[in-house]
Amino acid sequence: MDIKELTRKILDRRARSGDPRRIVQAGHPALRRRAVPARGRLAPELLCELAEAMTVTMRTAPGVGLAAPQVGLPLSFYVVEDGFASEPGEDADDDLLERRPLPLRALLDPVLEPIGSERVYAFEGCLSVDGWQSIVPRSRRVRLRAVELLPDGRLEDVDEEHLGWTARILQHETDHLAGTLCHDVSVPRSFVDEAYVGHYGDLSEAVRRLGLTGEITELAPGEVLLDR
């Protein structure tokens, strides 16, 4: 079955066009395949329909990103969106993870290039490993080159830089297109039920209580960033 036929089949499994799709879980082969290039594979109308269905699925979960392999489609395509807002009185510049609002975007064939040597350690979860998180080191800053699907169906090449939490989201979703889950690249022994994450708000507590080893042990209390 080719990608066009598989896309149509996946979309037609919904009872109604506005319903979310089922997110496949670890063990599904689509999560371990390298995705095929997306540009030119689907007609604009079908690509827009896929983007809409994936957006509904992401928001319903809820999550901040969803890659096509997570709905069973090994296509180099994902949607991202983060409606994060600082708490009243909170200074966004004091946020160690540098989380900022990210408007909805649909990206084809993304390529990421790390910029600099700074790495940020943080707990990360995945909609395809529901209920679990682990500590994942990510580049603080990345260069993104991709093709963006615009709301009117046009495609536009993008070449831009991102940092902080947005860079983490992009790295997480791009990994999916190579068949990699975030827990594959996490700090060993840091895989925990998400209910326990609150016990380790300071990663030095995770190091001490979970017996973590490696570079993460170099983090000072209250810090998440290493530069080597």
C-alpha cells in the first residue's frame, strides 16, 4: 500500500471527519520505521486534511506536537503547537527551560542542526508512551530547515533558529521521523511514571534518589544547563 492509500485509509477510520485519530503506542512498527519524504507525496487537499486531523488529535490528547508515525503513517510530517502562558506575576525570562508560546505549525521534511554546545536536561514525555516520562538532554538551540504547510495549502521553505522549549519540541518530533522515541535517548534509570515527576522538580533530587550517573551529575542544584 503506498503512502497516499495509507493516508486515506487512516483518515477514513474516523467515525466523523472532525474526530481525533488513535495515537499508536510503543511497539507499533510505524514508530520504528524511518519516515519517507513528504514533499510531493500527497495532493494539497489530502495533506491539509491530514494536518487538520493530526492537529485535532494533538489538541485532544493533549500534547504540544504530533508526528505522522504516531498515527501509523511513516511520513516525514508533523504538527506542533504550544499555548503555554506564564502564570500571573511570573517572569518568563526566569524560566530555566525557556518555554514560550508556539503557534500552530505543520512541517514537512524537517532537518535540525544543533547550534553550540549547550544541552538542557528536562523530563520529557511522549503521547506514544502514555503515562511515562524520562530525563532527556536536548540542544538548547537548533537550526530548522523544513517545508511549512500554510493554512491556505501553499508550501513555503523555512530556515530559522529556535531555542529552549520550542527547540526541544522540534527535536522530539524530528526524532520520531527517524524511528526514535525520546526514551531511547534519555538518561539511563530516569524512566518514571509521570505521577512521580513532581518529586524531582530539582534534577539533583533525581540524581540522588534514582541513582543517575553521567554528565547529569555535573548539574548544580536548581540548574538544567550544561555547556561542554
